[in-house]
Amino acid sequence: MCRNTFNTWLNRLAEKCNICSKDGDVWHFTSHQFRRTVGTIMTNAGVRDLIIQKYLRHRNPDMQNHYKHLLKQVIGDEYQELTKEKNFINIEGKVVSTHQPQNAIEEYMRVRLHQISTQQGECHRSNLKKPCPTVNSCWRCGDWMTSEQDLPYLKQDLQRLKDEIEKADKLGMVRVAKEVQKDINYLQIRINALEEIINND
């Protein structure tokens, strides 16, 4: 397939799937955009410059310097968020570790290597342990850690649980209400601890 045909199909896909820019305009694809993405990912993944140069057929090795800076420019605020210091809170609301990422790509990969990663925290359970005993009940698990970045989502979950317990009370579902209350208690401990950290900064 020649380059023009490839680009034509990409742009048909953009129109069909309504792939748009931040301004709402249908995105105009070119095959070179994928080439830049590959170069950026390889560079930030630690692949040696000579290998990238050969792979992308660059005549000038200085092109790698362009890719080293490209990712930071592209993801902007996300890059800053990934490299923020994190204080991890355990089930008792105590700070168990502090993590200062040195590299956005390494931090992204670290998060992905955990068994579970949600908006509300990270599972720090070792893969060497037995299978997770609290599937879908992360709030009750000692291996589940939350940081300051999770606080807005934890508050949303707290409100959702309060709505659930209200419904359960109205319907006379005593056992369900008791279980939801346990989740609320665990969640409230984490929220209080995280708020205290933020207020002391």
C-alpha cells in the first residue's frame, strides 16, 4: 500500500469514528504521525539511540534529541501529574511510603505493573502472594494504597455509598446497609488521612 492510500484510509476512519482535535475539528492523519509516536515511545522506553536511528532510518542522529523532548510537550499537564510526589495511605489511614517519580514514562509503567490500578488507588499486593482475597473490595484490603491524587474520586465514591445506604435503609435491607457502612468507614479513614496531608502541606 502506498503512503497516500494509507493516509486516505486513516482519514476516512477519522471521519467515520469522529476522531477530533481539542478544537472539535476532524483530525487529519498522516503516516508520519505514527512514525513520530514510535520514535518517542522507543526513546522514552530507554532504547539505545543507534537502534532507533537504524529502525527509523534516520540519517542524522540528532533526531533522537527531538523525540526525547516530544513526549513531555505532547502530554503537558499529564507529565507534571505523573511526576508529582505521592504519599501512599494504607487501610488504617497511615502513610506507609512516599514516592517521588523521576521519570514520567517509568512512573506510567510502574502503575501499569500493579495487579489493579484504578482512579481511586493502586494495588500493592505482590504477584508472589496467593490470588486476591478481596476481589472488588479494595477498600477493605491492606495491600490497597491511595494517594493525594485519588482524593476527589474517593469523595465521589463516598457520596455514592451514602446514597446506597440511604436506599438500603428505606427498603429495610439491614444486612446490605451494614456491609455498605463498613465500606464507608474504611473509605472515610483514607479520606481523612489524605485531607490531613494536604492541609499540612
